[in-house]
Amino acid sequence: MYKRKQDPQQSQEPWKAVFSDAYQAFKENNFKDSAVLFTRALSLKPGHVTILDCRAACYEKLNELEPALRDAYSIISAAPTEARGYLRVGKLLMLQKKFKHAVNVYKRALTKVDLSDSRYAQIQSMKNAAEKIVTPPASLDFMQVLPYDVVSLIFSYLSFDRRIQCTGVCQGWRQFALNWSGMWRDLDFGNRKVSITTIKKYLSYAKNRHVRRFALMDANQTMMKRCLQALIDHDCQYIECLDFVRCEIPMTLWTRMLRLVGKHVRNIRLDESTLEISRLFEEMIPNMPQLTQISMIGLEIDTMDAWLQSRGGTSTVLNLTHLRLSLNSAEAAAWVIKHCPRLQMLDFYTPNVALSDLTLRLTNTDMMHLKEFYYTVGSGFQRNTQWQSHFSDMNQNQGLTTLSIHGDLSLTGELLEQMVRKYHTTLTHLTISDCRSLDNRLAQLVIAPGLPQVQTLNINMYISLEEWDLHTIISSCPTIENLSMTWIQGVTDSVLRDVQTTTKKLKKLDISNCNNVTGVGLQYIVKAHQSTIEKLVLNNCHRIGPDAISWAASVLEKHVIECKYNIMR
């Protein structure tokens, strides 16, 4: 119990004694006991305004807002001209986020409380604060301030989905988006199940002249017929890019659509669709002089050889500059390449064709414009989906800049040497991954003739390279910026010491699954290249301790280090 000094006057009024105990408990933050004592005091002095106010304060501290509100309203009923009841109710309503009710209470208080009351100004101040919350100041709409070309530039960085979402912000944004020509340039529906009604509505907004790209994935034949017919009906004659991935494309309507509105089509992607690759070369590509880029991975290829035999000696020169396709015949692949003399980028996928067989059939073929060559054998490699060129249009007279070979188990040192010697002065990106029959010829080629321009070197699963071979490669290529040496046992701390001392500007390093590297090698890399490195991949490097990883993460910028471990069972 809370002890107090005996007072003759208090003994005549018992509620004051209890009130004193309650007030003492409140000051000592014993709000629960204080509320009980204030309740006892009210039983002795019912309706006393001060006791009600004090008990409401206790309930507020205990976060029991409903009983606190009842006491606060009782104060207003008992003393409608006093400020404290209104202030208490307003505060409790604000805590409950009932801001409109609080504003009404404060407004009522200003009409009931006398202007001379010392708390009148406080009521006015609280009303203003509540009104600001209820009606926040109007935000500045950048659409009304910025010039039209700046707003257009901002919207151009948004994806198609984001632009559609912007139409729901307000009427002004919707009006701008629907009438802005860039809104409908890139109609990318992806693999979402969009209704044909929605697609037709967007095409009607586009007014035919604005659509430049139309993309759809996983569409059945019925949906494709409706989409192709919609492109015809809305006269999308300025379309430049068509992406139909994993779609059931009706060939007759497809060719009709291209004939009517495909005069400006430059880029087509038909990966894993139902079309036959032979029919594309027979009926589509030769009749599209503007077409320069096409991707045809996973198409029906069984009829390709029979189609080539039926053509005899007939030849057609194609205008393609970027070609991505998959074939299972070296003869068919050679025919395609020979009839595309303007090729600048070739991305070839095959389940079984060795690069040596293809190059043998292309012995007398001059590919003077080729800048990038990607060759992938097997299905265990990630496929490219975008045209990501490493060469500049200003350097059209140079030779091959990018050579990438994945999974060719028949690749020999002689063939690699033949290609490197031919293009060693222009190669900037070299990738050799999982070519297990390849000897250590690369360690000799970096010395003579050398790779003076190489910036990206990926030698993953290059199992024939020993530690001294890697010393030679790193020391002979100081211009490397992106280096990947995964699954190579020859990668050691000593090799990384060469990267520290020789490499001038390292941006990315991947040494995943190299278990001869320790924290010492990691320290070499971090100390030498912490100002330039953007990505450091250390997956499954079990000899690099967690302390070394933590130290490197604290030195480098956030998200630079990637370190994951696969649990082998």
C-alpha cells in the first residue's frame, strides 16, 4: 500500500485519501494500481471531473483506449465548458487514428470553451494539426511541371507493365499515357494470360502507327490466330520486332500477316515455336528484305536436310546480320552460314555437331563481317535471349571480337590455335567452357601470337590447365577485366597473386569450385582491386574461411561478393 501522512481534513473526506494514493502510484508509473485506486475514489466521489481525467490518463498509459474514451466523454458531459475533456477525447481519437472525429471534437470545443480559457489556444493548435492529417497538402504532380519531352523520357524507362499501372494513378497520368506514342511502342505481354479483348484495346489506343514490338509467350493456336489477325485488322504496318516464344503459330496466317504488315520487320524471335525451320528459309526469310535479326532455337529441324536436297544448287543470299539457331546437321548449318554473308553475330546451338565438322565445311567461306561467334554443344548451358553485342559500329572493318565455345568435347588444340592466330589482334572476349578434350594450347597462344586486346576470359572446366599454365595466361594478359576460372584445380593462391600484380583493372572474378584457394588468395584480390571490382564469385570455395569472407565483405561494396555452398549428399 502507498503510505501517506495523516491529515485531519483528509480523514473527513475519504475519497481524497484514496485519490492521493492513486496519484502517488501514477507518479511511480504503477498505472494498473493507480487505475484501481482512482476507480475506488470515484466510488466515493461519483462524477468528479478531476478523478475521471486522472483515470482516463491511466487507461491511456495502459493502452486501454475505449475505457479512457468513456471517462473523457463523461468529463465533457459533467463540465461541457471546460477544455480538458475535449483535449482528452481529441488526443485519444488521434491515437486511434480517427482524425476526422478528433477534428469535430476540437471544433465543438472551440464553440463551448470560453476564449479566456488558458487552454483555448491549445485546442486551436490541436485542431489545425488534426486537419492537416485529414486533408494533407496537395502533392506536386511532376506531370504538370516538367516539360513534355522530360516526362516522355521518364516514361520511356518504365516497362510496359509499369506504364499500364501508371494509367490508374489519376486522370492526368492516364490521359498522358494513352496519348503518348511511346506507350504502345513495346507491347510485351510475356507469358501472362492476356485476353484478346485487352490486346485489341491496346492496339486501338496505339492507332497502328506507334507499335514497334509485339511479344507473346506460351500462346496456343487459337490465341495466335486472333493475335495475328488483330495485327492485320489494326494495320500495324510499322512493326519492327516480333517475339513469339513457345507459341503454336499457324503458318498460313503468319505469312499473310508478314506480307500485309511486316514490311518493316527487322527482328523476329520464334524460339521453341511450332514452325519448321525449313519453311522459314523457304517462305519467310527470303521475302523479308528488312529482316536482319532472327532467333530460331528449338524449332522443328527434321525436314531441313530433305529440303536442302530438294533445292539442288539453288542459292539465295540472305540479309541477316544476327542469327541464333539450333540444328543437328553440320551440312544444314554450313548452308545457312554460307547464305548469310553479312552475318555479324552467330549464336549456334547443337546437340551433336562438332565445331571441327562445321569449320571443315566452311573452309572456303569468307565471313569477313562476323564479329561474335557463340557455339554451344549440348543442352546444359544457359541460352541467350537478347542480342548483346560487344562490338562497336565504329569498328566494322575489324575481325572477330568474341569467341565463345561451350561443351564441345571434340575441340582440339589445333582448331583453337587456328582461330586464335587468325583473330588474335581483335579478340576481346574469349570463352572456353567444358571442352574436355582440349590440351593446354591456350597457355602457348597467349605468348605467341598473344591476346593483346582480351578483356573477358572465361576458362571454366578447362581441366588440362595446370598451375603453371594459369601463371602464364594471367601474366601474359594484363588487360583482362572479367575473369572466370571455375572448376580448375590449378587455381591457387599463387595464381591469384599474379592477378594481384599483373591485372590492371579487374571488374569481375569467378573462381567457384576451386578448392585450392584460401583466404590468402582472397586477400590478394581484395587489396589490389577493391576500387574496381564489381563482382567476386566464390561459390563452393571450401578452403576460404568465413572470417576471410566477412573481412572481404566489409572492405568491398555491398552485394559484390557471392558465396554459396552446395551440400553434397
